[in-house]
Amino acid sequence: MKQAILVTRATFPEVLEKLRGAFEVTDNQRDVLWTQAELIARLQGKTGAVTHGSDKIDAALLDACPELRAVCNVGVGYNNIDVAACTARGVLVTNTPDVLTETTADFGFALLMATARRIAESDRYVRARQWDKTGVYDMLLGADIHGSTLGIFGMGRIGQAIARRGAHGFNMRVIYHNRSRLSADIERECKAGYVDKESLFRQADHLIVVVPYSPSSHHAIGGAELRLMKNSATLINIARGGVIDDGALAQALLDGTIAAAGLDVFEGEPNVRPDLLDIPNVVLTPHIGSASIRTRQAMALLAADNLAAICNSTGKPAPLTAVN
Ligand code: DGY
């Protein structure tokens, strides 16, 4: 008899088909956002789950679902999962690193360029039929990317991929801060130099945040850090909401402490602070860093393969690896 598993959110038909070949699958193709009680109810009797960032897998859920053996998260981040509680109960957890590195780095760069060169504002300007004279010397002036200093906060795989784009593609000076310094070989390959956190904030013309969320990175960027930054600086968050104090950031954008921000992730998403929605010099996107067709398919397939490897012992699941 096939083992029963749950896929918590809508996914690609080919991924479901693959899972159905190996498991008795309960899916959520209508993509209903379940309450915690509904999630627990649907997990009853399931040995595995393909989960997503919106699912909270905590000790209470695990205790209510004693048959669960595997939680395979679609995403490199897994701050939605209490890994210690899973480990204590013998539940294996996997994520989907590597397959999204380059796509997410592309997006970080796209958001940086859209923010620094005011592309979203320009689009609104044209659509509002405000463009009535061409060649105005100071219309929608932005900040240069090439030749500027790119700061990277969190230098895992995605941070390194962003560094390569900046250094090799845009002739940027790249500096980074990370919990631990990278090897000299990787620094050379990325053309990136290690600096302390304060120097990173002080020196960057553009700062991209790529650190994983954990209690220790909660509000790692608040009013004090923003005040260290240049008034002309751009701040980009493609990591997780909660790493930046969004309230302090809104204030910094309003009072000119920094020039602009690009945010793909938010505290309490999908809810976004109403004051951010009214600020023109912030570009807002709905957590789409890894959202290319090929990459999202690869992430879903990897999670499905991980689940099959754990539940059917068909091979080795990719081990849980660092978030970025
Ligand atoms: C990730 O992979 O962690 C992305 O943020 C999607 O959740």
C-alpha cells in the first residue's frame, strides 16, 4: 500500500503526477490558505509532507501528527520549520538549495537596478500621462550601478552569485559581511572583500540583504544601521521579512536617511505596512526572488524527490543545508 502524503500548496501538474506514482497524495490545487488547525487535520495519517514557506511546522503540529516522518520544504529558507523539534521527534527536514541560486541572484540584481534607476516610478509616471516634455535634464535621476560599491549582507551561495554579477558584470567594488569570512579562493573568485558590519553599512552605495532569518538576525537592520548608511544609498531585501525593521525603514525613506529601497520580502507578508505602500522611493515585489518557470519547477521537483528518497528509501535526500 502506498504511503499517504500531503502537498500543502498548489504545484506543477507534473510534480503531482510524479508524487502520485509513489504516494497516496492529498493535494491543495485550489491553493486554499489553511488555518493551522486545518493543516493539522489534513496531516493526520500522513508520513510525509511537501511544505512551503507559508506553513508553520512547529512542536505542537508535530505532536498532533505523530505519523509524520518527513517534511520537504519547497524553498531554500526554512525559518517556517522548527528543525530542532523535528529532529527531536525523528522527522527529517529538507530544503531546496542550489537550484535557485542563480535565479535569485538575477532577481536581486533586477530589484537593485529597478530601485537605483527608478524604473517602477518611471513606469508609473508614463502611465499617469505625466510625461509631456522629453529631454528634461533632471527627470527621474537615479544612482549608477556600474563602478559603485556593492555591499552584500550575508555571503552564502546567493550572496556570492550576486557578488560575481556586480564585480565581473558591472565593475563594482564588492564588500561583504557574513558570520564567517569566506576562503581566500572564494573571495578572489567573487572579487569581494570582507568588512565588519559597521563598515559595510557605511561604505555601500547599494546594499543587498541575503542573510537567513533566525532569532539572531531579527531586525539586524534597524534605525541605528540605517543611520550609518549614505543618504544616497539603496537598500535591497531579498532575504526574509523581519531581518529589516520595516517601520524604521519606512521612516528612513521618508526622512531621506537613505535614498531608496527595493523589498521582495516583508514582516508579516503577504501583509505590507500601509505606510510603505504610499512611499514612492521604494519598489515592492511579492516574494518572487526564485520565481522563474524553470527554477520553481526545479524546486518543486527536488522537494518531491527528497520526499521519495526519505519515504521509499530510493536514494539519499539532499541534506538540509544553510539557507543562503
Ligand atoms: C526560498 O527559497 O526560501 C524562497 O524565499 C521561496 O520561499
